[in-house]
Amino acid sequence: MLIGVAFKYGKDSIEYEMAGGVRKSDRVCTKYPRPLLVSLALSPISLPYLQSYLEIS
């Protein structure tokens, strides 16, 4: 059934997730982890801290 839902709606659809699958966009790639600085830059909470760090350096 999950294969049928993936075929009809795609593996990145809400319907695929409702059928019990994990959406392609929700999977985390562990083969190539992001560098720490990139992860911090993408976090909206750490943006002020990152800006103050860059001003000091």
C-alpha cells in the first residue's frame, strides 16, 4: 500500500507520511554532516550570537 501511495503522490507528500512513510524532505543525511558554522548560521535563534561573534573577530 505504501508503494502505491508513493507512486501516486510522491515520496515527499503529506499522503505518503499519513500512510506511514517518512517524507523525503524529513530525512536527515548522516553521510555528509553539515559543518557547525553552517548549522549555526541556519538557526534563527543563534543569529544574534553569530553576528556578535563575527563582529568581534
